[in-house]
Amino acid sequence: MDSTVKEIMQCMRDLTGFAKAKKSPHFMSSGVKDLTLAQLDLMAYLYEHKKAKMSDLAKQAGVKLPSMTETVNKLVSLGVLKREHDEKDRRTVWVHVTKDVEKMVCGHIKTKEQEFSNVMEALTEKEKEQALNILKKIRKKMERE
């Protein structure tokens, strides 16, 4: 691996670390303040998709079903997620964000979008387009492999 690729990898780790270090102000004042970034991402995904099956959640997060079950169990016990059986097929279980935390999840999403938008101000429009094209190219290669 060349030194440029190593430096890119280090920058990506640093960026991920910066994102993980920020706590969501929308959950800090509630009884649900110790959520991980992965849990917040899961809740954002559910908020945006309205509901999902456990298998879809595990696939989206890139984890095995037992790990996702453990995560969902914890969030259900905290009262932020709810499970419901499908009306037509009782074997199917849907997971969704509870009404009580929908506003907090929406606020969290908007804050993250604004934070990212602020970071992107460091780039010119041309650089943003270049970054997007590079990321799309990387994603396409990863999808093929």
C-alpha cells in the first residue's frame, strides 16, 4: 500500500472519530442520553423509512441478525423503538421509532445534516463535485466486490 492510501485511510479514521465524539443535543436532555452513533444511525434509518424488518436492519448496518436483535432489544427497553407483528403475517415483525422520540430523531438528523453542510463549506463547488464523483467511483467498485 502506498503512503497516499495510508494517509487517506488515516484521514477517514480521524473523520469518523470526530463524528463519533459529538453527542446529540436532542437526546442529552432526555432519559435517553447514552446512545451510540450506530444506535442513532439505526433510529435515523427507521425514522426515514418509517419501519423495517430485523433482517433489513441487520443488512443495512452490516451486522449479523443476532447483533441487531441485541441492539433493538436494548432500544425497545429504553422506549425509543417498538416492535409490531404484521397484520397479515404474524411471523413478520416490524420495528419503528416510537412517537415519543420522533421529534428528537428528526432534530438529530437535521443537526447532523447542518454540521456536515458546515464542514463542506471548506470546499468550493468544483471540489464538492469532485469529491462526490470520487466517492461514487469508490462505492461502485465496492458494490462490485
